[in-house]
Amino acid sequence: MGIDQCEPMGFSAKTQYGLVALLDLAGAYDSGALVQTGEICKRHSIPERYLEQMLTGLRKAGLLTSIRGPKGGFQLSLNPDKITVAAVVAALEGSSTKPQRELNDPAFEVLAALEQRLESTKESLLNATTLAQLLREQDAIKQPLPMFFI
């Protein structure tokens, strides 16, 4: 089995939806505008009840503020430069510590050490990546390619 056939080690659907919603909110941060859940759901095809649960968790973690009412909505409580992907993952997924088991087999010990290095590298990358960086990357993808006519 090749590496491309292995189980993916990416984000859960919950974290993906949460990050997409936060990128939407990061885009509105500079204007100070409130963004309603329904708007985010329509733009990104996210189920509204599911998104509301995630936004509540992100608000409880201190990453969002919300205002109720017909003119209400959500906004980031911090500058997008201050919100790391690691903080979002922690807010949505909680702690991912696995119980350690005693290994007496060197092959399993080697794999456990590799998994630990992988988690450490992943954690470093997520701590170093902010919403602002992801927003800039998203904006770069959105930019239309120049058209040349001959």
C-alpha cells in the first residue's frame, strides 16, 4: 500500500467547517461587520444547525463574539493575526492526547516514536499558521489569472 492509499491525516469535517466559517469572519474583521450564520451557510454550503454548534464552541473558547437579534451576528474577538489554527482545532476538537500504552516490541516503539514526531511537527505547523495567513492564501487563489490576447 502506497502512502497515497493510507488514511488521510487532515482535519475532521467539524474543524474544516469551523475554519471555513472563521475565514469568512476574518474577511469581515477589518470592517467590523457582523456576519450572520445563514450568510456563512449559504456561501459555503454548511448545514446551519451544525455551524451554530461550532460557532457556539468557538465563542465559548473566546475566539468569537456574538450579538443576538435581527441585526446580530458573529465577529472575531481577536485580530485574525492572533488566531492560530491550533487554537481553532483545540476549541473544536478538544485535547487529542491518546493513552500511552507500554510497548515491549521494538517495531511498535519505533512507530510510536514516529507518530510522536509527526504530531509534534503537525502541532508546530498549526501553531505557526494564523487565520490571516489562510485568508491571504484564499485571496490569492480567488484572484483571476491574467488573460493575454494575441
